[in-house]
Amino acid sequence: MGELTSSVISSEEVRAINWGIRTVLDAVEASAYVAEVFGSIALLVAAFAFLVSKNQLNFGVITSCNDRFQRIVPWMESRDRRERRQGERQYVDLCNEQLFYFRNNYLPREVVEEWLDGMIEYLPQLDQDRKPYEDPNRTRMIDPVWLEDYPRIVQAFSVDHFYDLENPEQRLLLIRRIRKNLRKARFGYHSGCHSS
């Protein structure tokens, strides 16, 4: 018969195996801890990058809209009827885009209120039938015909009564009403966005 080999493990061998197992478990635990730390750092970096990116987007939107407005205003105030109508159409398109940014919280509240304060100088207040209120103090009013393809503007500027823009309190109330209308408005696929 052949020799039987002993299946008994010495205590030294048991200690070596236990040490190996503990070492592997310690290494796995240490790796998990390092991964957790790096994961947390990665999340912080991603959050910081998001905030920087959002601020850059806000600045880019503000700059672009301001530049476009500066180019459009001379056309809107032109004595040439054709130029004035082209300027009005471009302005309505710009306002529609700005209202989109407001609605989706892309801009700080201060910018939204400042731009709305400018819009109410040109865009008519609309009654519940979507007809413009008569405003004897507005000489630069955009022709309401331009608003027909812009449901966002029509919904935002539809108000339950006329606001006197010469009265600072009424002016502020109108801006608040427009912001509220934007928050509650629902828009379908067609946003009324046109290129000029």
C-alpha cells in the first residue's frame, strides 16, 4: 500500500492562512475606503463644474440677449415702416426666447424682472379674449398681430385687468402677474420660436 499523507495542517500553516485572509480582507476594505473617498471627491468636482457651467450659461444667455436687443432697438424705432416691422418681429422672437429662459429658471430673478420691465414697454397687455388693452401712454407698442404665433407671450401677457405702467406699484404688480402666468402656463410642442 501507498503511504498515507497527513491531512493535518500545522498551527503555523493555519496562522499563515489566517494572516493571508486578513491581509486580503484588509486590502479589500482599504480599497473600498479609497474608492469612497475618490467617489466623494469626484462628486464635489462634478457639482462645482456644474455650477461653473450654469453660471457661464447664464452669462452667455444674458450677453447674447442684450447684444441682440441693442441691434434690434434701432430697427424698432426706425421711421421706415418696413424696418420697424422687421425690428418688431425680431423683438417678439427675442422676447419669446427670454420668456423660455425665465420659465425654465435659467436666469437670476433680478435679470428676469429687469427684462420684464423692459418688455412691458413694448408688448401689449392682453385681456382674457387675447385683445390688447388700450394704453394711451404707450407709443412704442408692438403690433399684436406679431404675437399670434407666440403662445408663450400671449399666455404670459394675458391679464385680468389693465395695469397703469405710469404707476410704479401697478408696474411691479404687472411684472409679478407675468411671472405667475409663466409659472402656471403649459406649452405644447410648438413654442412659437421663429428665426428672422
